[in-house]
Amino acid sequence: MKRLQGLADIREHPLVRGLILPALSGWQTTGIDQEMPRLQPVIRSMMTALVSSLLEAPTDPQAVRPTRIAAIKKFIRKNYRNQALAVDEVAAHAFLSRRALYYLFEDEELQVNGYIRALRTLEALDLLTDPSPWRGTPTDIAYASGFTSLQAMRRAVRDSTGLSLRDVHENPEVVRIPAAALRRLIAP
């Protein structure tokens, strides 16, 4: 495991080159070389967990932290439109206590509830600024985005953009910059 941590470029490891990279390149829309700087910590922790489980040896929790965070974020991205999704459901899915989940995310830009809210807000902004003829009512958009009420969506949009729903509806271009900032925050 020390040799794995010492590799400057994780792609040089035979397991990564032969097993993990082909699997990752199957689900990436962009080239794997562009994604590699961001994926290296996750791949390292995946390999650490794999080796640890194969050898039935305990591993340092910090070594598998990036993989756990990536798996939790993937679960959230898959389920954020579900209005019932909250921190407790995420903790239960990850087999963690609420406190352990918050501890896991302490160095992340967004805590779990902030990540869920950012995804929902971005979805709402995308739906509110959609130029298609069928856009739905603001209440429909709130529910489709995973918010439990129109008021919750209004607060989230105002907190993220500083704009009211009316402002967003009247001038969709002003939302591009705050939406881009949200996209950077929730990047996997």
C-alpha cells in the first residue's frame, strides 16, 4: 500500500491500468486523461480498500475517505429529486451515523444537506430558465426539483442567486453565472 501511495501517477499501477481505468472510461463522457487529476485520490482509496479487503487487514479510514465521499455524492445525485431525501436517509444508505457523515464531509465545500440543496436549486434554475414551451408552474418545478414546497425553492433560489423567481423568469440570462458557480460546487 505504501508503494501505491508513493506513485506520482496512479495510472502506472498495473491494476489501475488493466482494471480500473477501462471501467472508468466506460462511464466518462470526456477523456479519462482529462478526469485523472480529479479521480486519482478516489482511485487510490478504492485500491486501498480493495487490497485491504483481499488481505483482510484493517485500513486507515482516511485512506478510503475519497471513495466513501464519491459513493455518497453519487447516491445523492441519483436521488436528490426525491422529496424525502434528507441527511438521515443518506446516513442510513452509507451505514453511518449522522455525526459520522458530517465528520466525513467536514473538509468538503458543502455538507450533505448543502449538497442536496445545491443540486435541487440547480435543477430548479435549469427548469425555470428552460426555453421550451412547456415549463410547468413554479410549484410543479419545485416538486420536480425535489423541494417539499414552493417556499423552499424560493428561499434556495434567493440564497444561491440573490434573485426572486420573478427575476429569474423575466431575465434568464442573469442566472448563468450563479448556476455555473453551483455546477462547480457540485462537480463529482
